[in-house]
Amino acid sequence: MPNPILVLNSGSSSIKYSLFIPGQIEAIISGLAERLGEPEAHLSIRHGNTNQSIHIPNADHRFALEKLTLLFSDMGIHPENLTAVGHRVVHGGEYFSESIIVDDDAFRKIDSCSHLAPLHNPANLLGITTMKLLAPKVPQIAVFDTAFHQSLDPQAYLYALPYEYYKDFGVRRYGFHGTSHRYVAQKAAEILQTSFDKLSLISIHLGNGCSATAIRDGKSVDTTMGMTPLEGLVMGTRCGDLDPSIHQFLGHKLNISIDRVTEILNTSSGLLGISGISNDMRSLIEASDQGHKRAKLAIEVFCFRIARHVGGLATSLNQIDGLLFTGGIGENSAAIRQRVLDNLSILGFDIDQKANLTHGKQHNHLISTKESTPALVIPTNEEWMIASDCSQLLSS
């Protein structure tokens, strides 16, 4: 059996991990270390049909990864025998347009992007540093959320601000969820039996974080998230697009700092802010069905904004060969897909009700009628995409 590839997604208080055999799309082991730094910290591990949870009170990232590698060793998988460790890194700035093997120079460049993703890049780097200590001879590979969108032209990524802000401070649109959009677009090419570099697609990733991307000839040409993941679609707790003057207005009205306003826009807005009850779409649909007016309103705003952005993204394409739904909501909520496609009838979408209710599983991913512009549900697999990038980098 080939030596496996470990994929890590290190967050500020959690580590999501998966272990892949090169060439296989399903992880052989996966799990999550969460609530790190708290007395309730624990490590879950799924291996085959078994699930295990281990209490690791007050564990930090290093202790959690040490514990994880010890568990791997008990299974006969020693850290030094890993093929590679692939790390999800949120922000690569303008430095990285593809995945890279991390050396000292790459590490410094990732660190220099930390001001653009202060909640993410430092945690991602912590994962890299820790695995270098635990497996010093194993290649550490960074796969960037922003890399896929580095193909955007200036007309798509520049803000209409004084140009020196871009040159001096890197103020521009970067886009995120790139690994997910790239995966589902490549999968769509297989399903539609067309070369990836000849397709025009719109990919919609809907989860707690949401974004949509226009893909032409295999490249991202426009996307909804901006310099940070706050821009674009309405999300679970993020507001998406809004008048930037609202920052100042709320600061004055509430007598709070700009930092506090930004925190509200990121953590108390979106579906949660409108509904007042939840950022979970399943809970909102249930509440809406029971007559909760603000839950219904949150869903309506959410779907309207998606359709409006898809309409805007369509202007970057010469045709639409497919509209792709992915992410937790995109893959699992027939009701949301129905609303979005109903709002997009002007672009030639006509939903197949039966196929939509089964999430396209019995219809080769398609949820649209034969006469419609194709709409598909494609489950994302960012972890496998990271493992695949690791294999390709090392083989080349």
C-alpha cells in the first residue's frame, strides 16, 4: 500500500484532518480536534466503521497533532512514512496561483499575508510548523483558498479606490473557496463529458460561508468574495455586500469602534441577523414552515442575493454550460435550490422537481430538465483536492 497523505485544515481552535491513500478518493481515516485550549477539548477519529472520541483537556494544536500521530502509529502509520502533509491555507495573496511545497521563502510569504486573514493564516502556519517538528523529512504542501482566483483580470479584482492602496497595501479582491470551486468544476467536466478548459460554468458554494464563481475555459474569471470572505453573498453569520458607509453609521449610532462593527458584520449578521434565531438553514426552513416570518424573510433574502450575483457573474461568460450547487446547503437543500433556480428562469433554468428532491443522485447529478440550461448538484471534496495536489506536485 502506498504511503498515505495527511490533509490538515488548522483553524484558530480546531484541526480538521483526513488521511488519503494516493489515487483513492475516499479518506481512510478522518476526524476533528476541536475546542482546543479549552477544558472540553477533544479529538474525534473515524476509521472504517468505528468512531472514537478522546478527551484532551486544554490541549493546544501541537498536543492535538502529537496525539493524532501517536494514534496513527498505533495503526501502523508512522508520521515519518507519510508521503506528504497537505495544508489548507486560506490566503496566499498575490504570491501563489497554485499549490506549493513549503520552504522557508514560501513560509515567510504566507506569514506576510496574515494581515489579510488574521484569524486563519496564523493557525494554518501553526499546523505547518507543528508537522515539520513531528515529521521533519516529510514534504509540507500548502493549498490556497485564493490560488484559483489569481486568474482574475484587473477589471474583476480591482476596487475603485486610489490605485496606490492596491500597490502599497494589496487592497483588492482575492476570492476564496477556490479549492472547492476548482474541484466541482473539474467534476462537472467529467459529468458533462467536455474538456475542463472549454467549459463555461457558474459554481455556487453554499454553507455557513457562501460564494459563487464564474469559470471560463478552466479558469476563475470572477467571484463574489473580495479582499476578505465578508463580501458577496448573504452567509450564515456574515452580511455579504453592503454600503460601506454603514460601518461609520453604526459606529456613531451604537457608539462602538470600527472593529466592533466589523465583528458584528462577520459574526451576528447574515441569516442569523435577519432571522434572529439561527444561522442554520435547516432550522430556518423548519421555522419558516411553521410561520416564523423573519426566518422566511432570511431565506428569501438569501436566495434573491444568490440569483442576483449569478446574473452578474453570467456577464463574464459567453455562455453557461452548467450551474453547480455545492457545500452543505447547496448539496442538501432542495428547497433552496428550487428558489434560486426559480429566480434564474431568465437565464434558461428549468428545474426537474423529482431530480431536485433526490439531490440529482439518480440523474447523473442533474436537477434540471432536458430543455434547460444544465443545473447540477456536485458534492465538494476539498480534502481530496488537497491530497491530489500533493500527489501531482511530488510526481512532477
